[in-house]
Amino acid sequence: MNITSLGTAQYPSRLKRCVDDRQSVPAGILRGAKAQPGDDILFELAGAREQLFFDPSAARAGIVTCGGLCPGLNDVIRSVFFELRYAYGVQEVLGFRWGYQGLDPERGSAPVVLTHEAVDRIHLQGGTILGTSRGPVDKARAVDNLIRLGVNILFTIGGDGTQRGARDLFLEAQRRAYPLAVVGIPKTIDSDIPFVSRSFGFLTAVQEAARVLDRAHTEVRSVQNGIAVVKLMGRHAGFLTAAATVASQDVNFALIPEVPFNLEGDRGFMSELERRIVARGHAVIAIAEGAGQELLGEPGEARDASGNVKLKDIGQFLVGKIDQHFRGRNVPFVMRYFDPSYIVRSSPANTEDSILCDQFARHAVHAAMAGKTGLVIGYLHDCYIHVPIELLATQQKRLDPSSPIWSAVLSATGQPHRFE
Amino acid sequence: MNITSLGTAQYPSRLKRCVDDRQSVPAGILRGAKAQPGDDILFELAGAREQLFFDPSAARAGIVTCGGLCPGLNDVIRSVFFELRYAYGVQEVLGFRWGYQGLDPERGSAPVVLTHEAVDRIHLQGGTILGTSRGPVDKARAVDNLIRLGVNILFTIGGDGTQRGARDLFLEAQRRAYPLAVVGIPKTIDSDIPFVSRSFGFLTAVQEAARVLDRAHTEVRSVQNGIAVVKLMGRHAGFLTAAATVASQDVNFALIPEVPFNLEGDRGFMSELERRIVARGHAVIAIAEGAGQELLGEPGEARDASGNVKLKDIGQFLVGKIDQHFRGRNVPFVMRYFDPSYIVRSSPANTEDSILCDQFARHAVHAAMAGKTGLVIGYLHDCYIHVPIELLATQQKRLDPSSPIWSAVLSATGQPHRFE
Amino acid sequence: MNITSLGTAQYPSRLKRCVDDRQSVPAGILRGAKAQPGDDILFELAGAREQLFFDPSAARAGIVTCGGLCPGLNDVIRSVFFELRYAYGVQEVLGFRWGYQGLDPERGSAPVVLTHEAVDRIHLQGGTILGTSRGPVDKARAVDNLIRLGVNILFTIGGDGTQRGARDLFLEAQRRAYPLAVVGIPKTIDSDIPFVSRSFGFLTAVQEAARVLDRAHTEVRSVQNGIAVVKLMGRHAGFLTAAATVASQDVNFALIPEVPFNLEGDRGFMSELERRIVARGHAVIAIAEGAGQELLGEPGEARDASGNVKLKDIGQFLVGKIDQHFRGRNVPFVMRYFDPSYIVRSSPANTEDSILCDQFARHAVHAAMAGKTGLVIGYLHDCYIHVPIELLATQQKRLDPSSPIWSAVLSATGQPHRFE
Amino acid sequence: MNITSLGTAQYPSRLKRCVDDRQSVPAGILRGAKAQPGDDILFELAGAREQLFFDPSAARAGIVTCGGLCPGLNDVIRSVFFELRYAYGVQEVLGFRWGYQGLDPERGSAPVVLTHEAVDRIHLQGGTILGTSRGPVDKARAVDNLIRLGVNILFTIGGDGTQRGARDLFLEAQRRAYPLAVVGIPKTIDSDIPFVSRSFGFLTAVQEAARVLDRAHTEVRSVQNGIAVVKLMGRHAGFLTAAATVASQDVNFALIPEVPFNLEGDRGFMSELERRIVARGHAVIAIAEGAGQELLGEPGEARDASGNVKLKDIGQFLVGKIDQHFRGRNVPFVMRYFDPSYIVRSSPANTEDSILCDQFARHAVHAAMAGKTGLVIGYLHDCYIHVPIELLATQQKRLDPSSPIWSAVLSATGQPHRFE
């Protein structure tokens, strides 16, 4: 994934130890277990390289943030800027505005030149100072623009779609023999990007979600037969719902995409909920937005600007079903519905995420300066690694119902293993 | 408002200074101004009385919490209990369950006997350990029950309706010559009970609401032409919306029941919003749930269990109108709607509210032990006072658009004085 | 306290209601009580005046922050600037650096010109962007400098000493017939300035102090015979210690300057502490820094740069005495000493203080623009008022041991009324 | 490390997937790098085993917490109890009081029988409900006592010393042929136990420490030439200081045990600090308590009750040296010293630590029920593992100055790589 051969510049902070391209991290490390998919994959260890591809004095970098908000975006922008400026001496860093459309001069605003003063305190606030949007970019016009601007390093902060777009940019530049390093920093509040065991913003989201679960618990404890439904992020993966459930310890039912559930029947969700209400007088339900989609009928064809299929609203659906069930059984109840997604994702990064953002950002700069391209920074087995973007498409990261975290969910909730 | 004459028991904590019934606080204190309504009202100063009506060893107290949640309910319950038990030596305090229905043995669960251990840490959690519900009580059955249980002191924690019901209970008891002290502790997250300049839970609600406004601001700053609508509590009064707006300093439009507004026209809300969006690219709107009801057509007749007219949803209405307006003008925008009421009201009390709850609770106990009845504890000009319940009905507490707080809202938002 | 007669300019935000100089607020409002000192004092109501003394287009304002840190300083600076700029149209506002020495060109740095951008987000951080220092100013050089700079309005944010210095400046300017409005905004984390029932920063300090008390309680609950001593601010007044004690509900002994205590003797503090430890196995002691000074021997003559007598360290003294006592009695114990003052005072303002800061700031601007001088903004009976600086020296604000807050402390701690 | 052969009982929650003893995790996973110490070590994967050693109906468990406080102790106690009770059906769980002395009937209080009610909300508070103390235990008396009480499973929550003591207990029991499973849960706020990449409580400590660093930064920014020294935990390892520095981004100098530094000389710490002060006017210094011990002269022989050599106070030493240096150079400065250790360690666990505590606890229960003994639960490369206690003594976990986190510290502070 190197652009071509390395340049002659050297890592300026020479007292820091550099990493060797031959150092690698295997995807699978468990021994004595059955071979698992990905066991044979080896990733380059991320870190500063002694030989640089780009001469810092000639390098010009750009940063773009795409897709939905996630805690820590500003932390990443800031640390990318500071590492470029102070560790490498890169003089100009551009911030492209409003996501990928900012790369296209026909659609977007002109980029801003980032300065120390402008980014110095941004890590204290949520959101992204660059702005964001959904949707792809015209790769030809974008690369034209990057060439015109003299940008030879581009950091793309975003999810799968963004990183696939990033790969197209680097391929387009390659086609034109323009040496462009495109390095992605994976953004996923759902924590569903493979080879990224901890993604920035996730822990903050868990914290905020757990806070809402606590409030929901308070609400339903204070009324007779109170039922709270809390819809959390998680289109395809239940990590956020699971982690928030374990952190809160006050959830009674956690529903995620990876564990399908039946509503009806004596062992279905409704019966279990009714038993809980009769026995204990209150219940808190945490549900990932992507859970139970199979209950909602055929998926629609509507898509958002990022190209994601628009999910049907399982939260409102479940509220309706519960309402119908309990009225039908003549069991009085009080319903409280929470949909805190915007509040969760716009939070500033918490301490742990601040550190994670800083590390992802600086490793991305190391990769780019060494001329790596077409990759995202991953995090596996406590190591930062280089993950080729094409590899992201080959695997999915989903919550394994036999993993310790789901076991902890079952223990914390006391819910049955299956609603069947 | 004394039940009859005082008893012979004396305030046990005799080293603390007692208050004299002749000490009073005037409703109006401004001089040189035009006379204002209420100027001539004098309130008894609250506080411990030297002579008690009830012999602590013979007194039996009850507590009930009614209506919607409000931060600090548990703090009040706890301090009422501790003051009764340790400052006066009252041996038995009952907690009635699930609001007023808990007073009626035909409808409610039996009361619980409160203990030191049971209430010791409850101030750290939101909600009410007694549970709550909406709706009135059958006064005859309730007083029968109180007599049967030997309860001669009842603390009613709730809003206007609750306190009117409380008055009926004391009148019913009086009719039967049963010496029952009923003392109310006013609960109003909207801060709209007269003669209560600061009500418990309000400041916590402001804090939580300001937190959501901050998140809304982050959301709309991070996208092009982002518009956030944040619906806050406030059926008839805009205090919460105003205070949260001033605390946040990031709101651009604050809409409250006391200041009607037009949507259409060149100086109407929509035009001002459009100008803001064109000029600045984002806007945060804080709207009290009771604002703009006149725009929603004739009020419905639907009422909730507390007897409140059900408000039409101004938040969703406004979202729809904005959507319609901006689509009509072909101005692209991104809408974010927040309805954080449950999250706000179920918060544990913050520091200031903890202190306020403690003070309301202890003053209520002083009043009851001295045989005061048919009153709520008020707070005026930094003094705790006795407010006869019948007085509550004679006045309304509304936000005065010429007051410093609304002036601060206008300064913080930069919004016009009127949308006309 | 007007500089001379009013000018011809008018309040530009004419739709807001203005206040009349004849409206006043009495210091004493309780009726039926014995006359109290200050009962006959009347204060002008603060607020916008219709007639201005300064023509906004000709006015030039300065702000200075003096003395120790207090939460909310930046909020005040920001709202003073915004009110001057946007409500009145004053074009230039200077920030004097590092306290009073910034007024003296021989000692300080040059003032900075404040801008919208520079102050826009400062309310989110603690401390003061202008910097601060202790110590007086040479009034002649300072007034020379103000005249040279064309500054005709000066806002002084600080404590008693600062405000006395402020008065000297205005008298010096008056002597030279230079129309200078000097308006003070009282800063006191101890809440000990008379006629200011709630001073900005105090509630934040209470919150932070209560947080430390909670941690201290955790420490001593987790070991056998754990004793925590937490020293809090309060040179002459115990308001902070009292309020934090009531908020925390976990303190067992609160010691303040207004309530002297004996250490020795069967009813002295040491015996009570020992009884508590033997009975309950842990104790939390909150002590104001000014408490028990009489136990420390003759006051030294050392003074800090503000001219305050340096207090001897009652915290360390008490720790030593406890150590000595328990060793002497052969009672094992574990001591934990907390001195969180810097952490407490450097906190950003919480929600309530944000609102208070905004109100103090805007009322100060109203006063200055109307040509008021030699006053501080006070807050009494829920009203913002004008307090002549010379009046501050005539009275002291101390915690009254017969007030509701001290009664609440006695209830929360269960400590005896006197250690004698 | 199994006690003997397995029993006949089976894991009751049979729907959860069990782990196989043959599954293992290697200590070293990097490939292509030079062989590292520990590369060849393999650890058993932690998790539920299908075959149990103890019949849950016959098992009796005990829990003990030892040493200094650490966020999350109560979370661990609670999850150990719940996993024993609800996942396995163990009926009796004892809590030993006040650390190891609680195992010795001659020295400690009798153990308490834990109940659902007693532990249900304890995770919301810091400290340990069992109490703690330092110091070893008489193994003979302790094992006598465990046998007498019928305790066959003991969970020891504590640091190195505690776990070595735990091993002695299991060996003593083995000597007597008493089947006792002793499973340790490693507690280290310094994060210095080998094979535990993330220890519970550490992230909360980082969060609290970063909060104090933020306050220190506010203090020194608000005065001229402000210098803050913040002493943080870290007897032998600088992980906490490093992580808090990266999280805060406001530290200018971070000093840790692993990176010795010179004070004097042109490239020594004092000269660098002076340059910083002259250039920027303020500085924040974060120093681990174990840093620079070589500067303090010969280590004393004093030890605390845990047997740790008492460190000399580098914080106060540094404050003295800075004072001396700046006075000597006639550079005015303002010093602020922070020693927040008690505040940091007594915090309740944050979200991430709550999850970690839960996982450590449940994995410890799995190990014990399967008859594992003489081990602690470790966490390596995202896997929970079994670490034989004797292995803990063979390796030290120290911060590697060539690791990404120290590189991030150097970038965040801008400090030189060495003070020489």
C-alpha cells in the first residue's frame, strides 16, 4: 500500500523509536481453537517510519469529516494537525468543509487553512468544526481539485462508505500518477468496522446512553407498571446497546440485530415482558435501531444520502406492539419512549476517547508521511495497525452472542437467551 | 390556618431559635413603583415554633408524592423524615404509594413504614421512592383511612391540583373534627406556582435542559443550514425555557407561552428564521410546550389524569411548519428535533436543589408540628413562608416579558422583541 | 451616585422596559420583628435607564478582574462585553491585564481590545482570560492612564478591597472633573459581601466542595475509624462550608468562623469526635479556613498582597490535634486530609451561576451607561440593586447561627449546637 | 492450577457458550520483531467451563478487598455476588471486613452475609462496602477460619502483595488437602500489574486526574508566570500520569519513574521550565509520585502497612526546588500545588470501568467454579485470561518510553525527550 518507493526525508523526531514495516499483528491470536476466519491475516504495525515518502516542507495535507456525528471528531482533527505541524513540520493543512462535497469545488465551500489558534480548544466541544454531510464525491472532480490545491495527503474521517470513497480517490490519483496518500480514520459509533476493536467515540456514546438508561429506569420505577423503551444506535451491530446495558445494570431487556426475537408466543418477548411487569412492576428495554427489522416486513427501498437503506423504526413499532398487547390483556401500564441518538452522538469525547482519538490521529499521520495509502488505521489486540481498505469490505464486525459481553448482558438483564 | 389552639408540647431542639407567628413577609417590596397586585399580602414567616400542636410522641405522619416527576422528590421525602424523627422525635412516618390513590385503600397499595435505612441514600437518585400518579382522591375515603391509620399529619408534595386536593382533605377532616395538619410542598418544574420564587427541581431541570441545548447547538453547527427545535417543559410559563436559554447562550430563538408570536409575515418567526439561516447557516430554537397554542387551533377537550387540558404538540407542529417553509423557499436545511422532557425531569437533584429541598422539607415539618394546616411552604424574597392554599388559586405566576430574565433572553438570542 | 446630570442619549433597546430611579428596595423586609440593622436602608433598583449619561458612540469601556479566582469571571466579562456592544452599541471595550496592576502602565501589560470572537466561548472555561493579581493600584497613575486611553467606564470585578480601590478611582477622577463611571461587580466565593444574597461563583463552589465531601466520605467509610478533614474556603464567613454540608448530607461536623468551638473538655470537639468514632467508625469534618482562629494563638502580622491577614492553617492544626488526641487515647484511626481550594475555585460556572453572572454583568452595564458610579451591583430579595461602595464597609455579612441554613447544618450533621 | 480433578456438576447456564481449557492466548503477538520477554508464555483463556469443580449447592464463597481504594471495587463485589448467585446458584457469599485482617478471627470483625438487597446499588458509590486495610494475614489462622466457615472459594481483590498472600492461602489449604479455590482480581490504580493491559479503575482515575489537570491549567493561565505541580499516583509506573497528560492536552511537563530526569544544567528540567515560563507565562507539571526518586537521596527504610517502601515526596521536593530556582533567578512566579490522590481514587467507576469490573468479576467466578486456583484474572490483547500468581512476580509492567502513549505525551507536552 505504499505509493511508490520511499523518499529521502527522515522522521524529524528522531529520538522517538520508529516502527519497522516488517512488524506485523495477526488477526487471529487464540491458539488451540478452531481456525477462525481471518486467522491468517497479518497487518502492518502502525507507527512512525524512519524513512518518509513526503518531504515535510513540500507536503500539503487535507482533512475531511463525513457522515453522522460521533464524539471525538474534533479531537482527531486537532491531533492530526498538531502531529503534522509539530512532529513533522508540515506547513499547510487544509480543512475541507461539509464532508465529501467540500472536495468538489462545484458543490462545496472552499477549504479553510487550519491554524494552531483555530484548532487549539476544539477538542472540548462535540461535533466537527469542518462540518459534515452524507453522500459520495465525484472522484474525478475531487482529484482535479486536490491536484490544483497541491494537496498530496488526505485524511478521511468517516465510516465504511467514506473509506470506500477514499480508496476510489487514491486509485484515481494513482491512475493519473499523482502521488496522493489517502489515509482513513474509521468512525463508527456502532463499533461495527472490522479490525477496529475500539473505535473512537464509542465509549462516550456508551456513557451517554447509559445515562439515558438510568433516567429511563428512574421514570419507570416511579410509576406503576412503567415500561421504558430506549432506542439506541446500532444499524447492524448491537455493541452500543450491549455495552450500555452492562454499564447501566438497570436494563431488563436488550434487543440487538444479531439476536433475532419473536414477539408472540409463550416464550416470545411480549409474554416475557408481561411476566416481568406482573412480577416487578416496571421494565426497561434497550433496543438497537437495527434490531428486529425482520418484524417490520420487507425493507423499503428508501436510502439516506450515504446510501444506507433507511431502517424502519423499530422503537415506535415496539411501543405500538406493547401498547396493543397490554391493552389487550387489560394490564394497566405507563409507557415512556426515549430516542436519544442526537444527544448521544453530539457529546464531547470523554477521557478515554480523547486518548484514542489522539492515537488514531497520530498513527494516521505517521502512515501518510511514510507514503502509505488506501488504508485505515485499525486497532487490534491493543496495537494500532494498517488495514487495507479493500479488506474492510470482506468482513463484517458483528456482536458474537457467545462472547463475554453478551454473556454479561444476559447476566445483567436476566433475560432469556432467546425469545422464541 | 392553625388547626385549633396550640398544644402543650415544646420544640425539642430548644437551642435553635424559633420563629414568631407575628413575623411576616410582604408579597410586594418594591417602593416608589406603582402598586402591584399582591402588594398588601402578608405571609407568616416559616420556621420552628416554640409551642407545638402535636405531641411528637403521639404524632403519626404520612407523605405522598403526586403528579409528574421533578428532581428532588426523594430529597424532600428524606428530609421530612429526618426532621420528624430526629428534630421532633416523631416515631412513625408512613409513605403512601403511587400518589393520591395510595390514600384510598380501595385503589392503592398499603402505605410503607419509612425507616432511616430505607431513606438514607435516596437523595442520590431521581424520581420518587413512593411512586406517583396523576388524578384526584376521594376525600371521604382518604380521611377515613387517615383516621383509621391514626395519621394526623400529612405532607403533600405536588402541584396546584395536588394542593387543592390537600385543602379538601384538611377541610373534610375539620368537618369531622379530626385534627389533621395538611402541609403542602409545592412541586413545579415549570416554576409557575405563585409566591414560590424558586421551586425545588427547577434549577436541575435548567441544567439538564441547557445540556440538551448545547448538544442541539453542536448538531446544527456541524451541518449546513442545521435547524434544531428543542421542546422544553412549560405548560403556561416560560421560566424553564428562558433560564435554559440564558444559561446556554447558544439559543437563537426562545418561544414561550407569555409572548405570542406570528409565524408568517415579513416580521414573523419564519422570516426571521430564514434570515438567520441565510446569514449564519444554523439556528437553535428552544420552545416551551405551552408556547404558541393559539396557532394550533381550538384547544381540544382531552385532559390528562391530573385534569390538565392536553396540549397540542407545538414542537412537532413547528417542525412541520419549518419543513414546509424551507421546502417552499427551496432553501436546503437539516432538521434536528429534541424532546428531552423525561430525561430532564428524572435527573437527580443538583447541589442547589438539594439544599432547597432540604429547606422546604424542614420548614414543612415545622409548620405541621405547630398545627398549621391548609398551606404550602413558599419562598419569597429569600424567606420561607406559609402560603394559604386558597391564595394559590387567586394568582398566576407567569414570566413578565419586561423582567430581567426575559431581557437576558433577548440579549442572549438576539431575537426580535416580537414576531409580528 | 450619578456622575453629574444625565446626557441626552437614550437607551437604544427601547422596547425593553426601563427602570425608574425612584424604584427602590429596602434592606429589611420582615415585619413584626424587632428592628434590624439596615432596616431603613433603601437601594435603587438596578436596570436599564431611559436616559443615558454616555453617548454609546463616544463611550469607551474597560474591564478588570482582581483577587483570587472564582467560577464565572469569564461569564461576567463576556456578558459585559456583549451588553455594551449589542444592547448599547459601544464600539470599544478594553480588557486590562493581571488585575489592578494592568491599570498602571508602569507595572502592567497594555490592555487588550476585546472582540466578539475573543470572548465568544470563554464562559465555558474557568479562571479569567484577563488574568488577575492581588494588590492595590496607584490611583493617580491609573486615572492618568484611563484618561489617556479615553476610558470613561470601568468595570471592576473583585472583592471588598477591589471595590474600595474602585471607589478611590472614581473619586480621583471626580477630583479632576473627568467623568468616569466605575461600577463594581462583587466577587466573593465566601459569599460574605453585604447586600449580595447570592454572589456569582458561590453555587459552583458549593457543588465542587460537596463533590469533595462525597469523596472524603467514601474514603473514611472504607477504612476502620476513618477521619476526614476537609478544609474549605471561608475567611470570615461559613456560608460555603454550611451550604456544602447541607448539600452533601454526609458531613458529621461543620466548623465555621461564626461559631467558636472548644477542642478540649467533655463537651469539646475532641470528645464529641471520639464518641462518634467509637459509635460509628468514621467521621467527616468540614472546616472553613477561618474557623477556630482563636485556637491558633495571636494572629500573625503577615498579610497577602491583597492586604488580608494571613490566616494560620486551621486544617493542619486540627489534623495535628486529632492525631495527638487519638494516639493519646490509644484509639486507632486513619486520617485523610483534603485541601481542595484551587480545584473548587477554578471550576467553570455551573448553570445557575451562568445565569447569575449574566444578570450581574448586564445590570452593571445599565448602571454605567446611565452614569452611575461608585457602586456595586447587589442582589437582595430577588432584586438586582445599586449598592454604594461606602456602604459595603459599614456592614459585614456573616452566617447567622439562628438562620435556617445553620439549622439545616445541625440537622444534617447531628452535631451539638456548641462544643463547649 | 486446578485444585484436583473436576467435579461432576455442570455449568447451569448451559445456553451460554463455554470455553475450553485448551484455548490459550500468547503473551507476545507481534511478528517480525525481535523476540520479547514473555513471547513464549501462553495463558488459558478465561470463561465459563462446562464441567464445574464445585457443586453450586455445596459451594460457599468469600470476598475480600485489600490495599488502597480504587474506583470499581463495589462493582466487582456486586458482579461476583450476582454471577455466583444467579448464574451458578451459589447460596451463600460472605464479605470479609477490612481487608486481610477480616480473615483472621483474632484481628477482624466477623464476615457479613451478602444479600441481593445489600449489594444491589453499591456500584453507584466509590470505595468498598467491605472496607479495606493494608498488611498481610496469618495464613494458618486464615485457613483455619475458612475451613471453620466452610468457605471453599475466596476472591481476593487487591494488588501484587494481596495476590502473593492469596497464593499462600491456597498453598496452605493445599497442604491440608482442603479444596480451596483462591482467585484474584487484580487491583492497580497505577496499571502496573503484568498481563493486565487494562485494569479496572484506571480509566476513572485518568478521568479524575485529567479533570484536576484542567483546573491546574486554569489556575496558572489566570496569573502571571503561574506554575502548577500536580502529583499523581504511580509508584513505579507512569501510566496514569501519561494517560492523564494525553487526555488533558494542557500539560507542559510530564515526569514519570521510567524516564529519569536531571534538574540542573542547561538541558535540565529547571532550565526548560524557566524557558517555558519566560516564553509562555505559565506551565503545568504532572508528576508521578514515584518519579525522580533518585533525586531524593537514599531511600528510607520506612514502609507502609502493605510493606511498600515509603516514597519520599517528590511533589513537595519539586515545589521547593522550583521556588529556589526562580527566586535565585529573580523571576517572579505564582506556585500552585495539587495533590489529588484521595479525590481521584475514591471516585465511583465510570462507564468503561463499570463494564471492565463486571467482566473481571464474572470471569473470576467462572475460574473459581471450575476449580481454578492460585491465579488472577488478566486481560491481554482484548482477551480475559488466567494468570498464575507466581508469574506476576517474574515480570514488571512499566511504561515503555518508545511506546505510542509516551510518544503522545511528548507530542502533547512538547517537552524534550530527555532532561539531561
